[in-house]
Amino acid sequence: MSVEQWQRSRPKWSPRPEQVRGMELILKGKGARLFLHPGKGKTSVVLKSFQALKSAGYVDKLLVLAPLRVVTTSWPAQLEHWDDFKDLTYTIIHGDRQGAMNKDVDVYLMNFEGLLTKEWSVPGAKHMVPLKTLKWLRANRFMLAVDESTKMKNPASKRFKLLKSVLKEFSYNTIMTGTPKPNNLEDLFSQCYLTDGGRDLGQYITHYRREFMYPSPSGFGHVPQPGADKRVAEKIASTTLQLEYEEAVPSQIIPIWVPMPEELRPKYEELRKEFLTTLGNDTVLAPTSAAVLIKLRQFAQGALYHDGETIELHGAKLDALENLLEELNGEPLFCLTAFRHDVKRIRDRLGQPALPYIGSGTSAALGAAWCASFSAGNMPLLLGHPASVAHGVDGLQNNCHNVLWFGQTWSWEEFYQANLRVVRSGTKAEQVFIYQLMVDCGVERAMLASVQDKQGSELTFCTLLR
């Protein structure tokens, strides 16, 4: 197919009712929040709104801030996919950032870390950007879109403070995420601030906490007051679009429990209670409660790091993985790991030293190539870390309906978003199976409970915003 034939074959964008509502919110110019689940078309809503605003003479350019994988895969894919956007030009601000910023295009795509580079921050200056960047922003009327806005949930982070300092340079602001409050109600404050400068939830996080939260009885952090979810939802409802989640395809979570080897349980309990234990000739010490949690997680996985080496403990999860692969009999499996030694041990056990893995250090281009190969059915197993694949990875659903959590996570957002790489529109399966492989021990049960509790809170908030 020639380039001309391919361009003519691109589909026309036909918005669904919720997408029309999203456009209406953006075009009002009061700041919009698109709390829509993956596959619901947030990106195309923003692009179509930008086109309308640009045609009407209200804006000139669109700046998109998002995780690197989203910037390099999801946005270019949407721009290239729809016939409606064929006239929009774009560039990715990564690598030669200044060169990309100097290009005269419609859409500028930049990862969050770009906010922390020398083009944006000045050594010794407090939450400021250099003059050349301000001139760049002021030379055109920019619309701002922050994709996967939970990356901005911490109001004390440098990236939030830098963006906050230039918010007045943008005339239309939109945030996008499928999990607006992945951990707690507090996560909403800074995200909403990016759209309205504090109009709905206040100017300061301290005032927000005072109005909607109590200090936690544990002495760490804050907990919502009774009815706080409903009151916050009412305050932001007029500029927020959120739908109760309906799965594109039914999914079933299947726990696979394997026993802790009996000879290791006393060592696990000793480490849990005393923060140290001996393994052979090695004394394993965890100096803090955070460190002991990590060591206990590694204990459950079957290996732990000590003095720069990996100590092998057991192969309970590896045995269960092999059994599952045999049962699947060649059906593709998307496997999520927790530690680097998980990847090495899986490769060693299966005799596949080059088994693809998408994690920290995997380039966006290589990750996209592996996803495409997996999607095309060229490989039966793909490994990934949930923090790296939870955003900006698409196409896995074309050929896969099995997900395995080889290593668990504390994060509901990671669990939810990573599963939605497969549980999304485009799957040909009637059902997706999500396997949770867990060793029967306290830390794995605590992680499972943590995710389940946060899931209930998130879904309740979705219902309040309907």
C-alpha cells in the first residue's frame, strides 16, 4: 500500500456521547478533567478540541505533557490513525529539546522529565523557567494537556512546581487519566489545580486537607473525613467527565497460591520480627521497616539482593509459572514482574536468555517493537514491569487474553492500568484471565488487601461523579 493509499484509508473520527461531552468541557475554557478509562478516546477528544479552538483563533499550539512511552507511542499513533488529524503537525521534545521546541508545528509532545531539564529549570532559581522558555510559551497561545495526570499528584514535586509557575501562559488546560485518585483523596488536589489554578479545591494543599481530611491515627498522612468523597465530587463535577467503568471484555481474577517452603518460613518470620536473619554464611539485615518490607517481598519472589549479589531462596513461583505455561499450551501470556532478578530467573528457568522484557532502561522504540511482535503472535511470552507498561502500551489485546502477576504491587493504579493493556477494546477474546501468583505469606496477603481496598475507593468515586 502506498503512502497516498494509506492516508486515504484512514478512518473518520466519529465521537461517542461521552467524547462530545468531553469536548464541550474543554471548549468552555474553564479547565477540563477527562477521567476516562483507557480505550475511551481521551487523546482524540483533546486533539479534536484543539482543532476547533485553533480554527476559531483562540489558540495556536498544543503542548502535551505525558510519560515518555505515552509521548512516543500513544499520541503519534492517534495523530496518524484518524483522517481528521492528517493536517496536524507534531514533534517530540526529547533528546534535542531546543531543536524540537524551535520547530513550527501544531502539537508539541514532551515527557514529564523534560520539565526538569536545563531548558526549563535554572540552577539556583526557585520554581522558575529560563527566559528563552518563557519567550517560547509567550510567542504563541498554547493549550495545555497533561496526560496520565496522576504523575503530577504530588504538589511538593519539582515537576508540579515548575508547571505551576507557568500555568498562566496557557489559555485552555486539560488533564487526562483513568485513575484520578489511585492512592487517596489527597491525590486529586494538584491535578485539579492544573486545570483551574485552585478555583474548585482551593489554592493550598493545607487548606484542602483541613476541609476534607483528618490527620491519620497512625501519625502519618491524612485520611478522608466522612462523606469527603461526595463533597469533593460535587465541587469538581461541573468541569469533570467520568464514567463508571464498564469492561470492554469480561475479566476474571484467578489467585494462584503456592506455599512457602517449610525450611524457609522460620527465616522469613525471623526477618519480619527481628529485621535480620542468616542465610547460609550471609547475615541479611534490613535497617528500617521500609527495607524489611522490600526484603520480605523478595523472600516471597524466591531471591533477594545482598551485598551486590543475588541469593537464591526457592523456586516456588518459577514452578507455578512453568505449570501455567504448560496449561496455556502456547496461548500468549503477558507476565508482570517485581524485581530484576525475577526477569533473570525466569529467563534462566525457561532457557530463553533473550526473552523480551519492558522495564526501566528499555527504550520506547524497543518496547514498541516488542509489543508489536507480541501483538502479531510472534512470541508467546512477554515480560514487563507494571510501572513501565501501565501507560502508553497498546496492541497487546490483539493477540492475548492472559495476564500473570508474577510479582505483586502495592499500587491499585499500576494493577488497574497494567491489566487494561489487555482488558480493553480490540480484544478478540470472550474473556480475559488475570492470574495473581502469590506465596502464602503475610507480605503478599497485605499487598493483595491494599490493592483491593483502593479499588473499592476508586470505584465509589467513579459512581459519585457520574
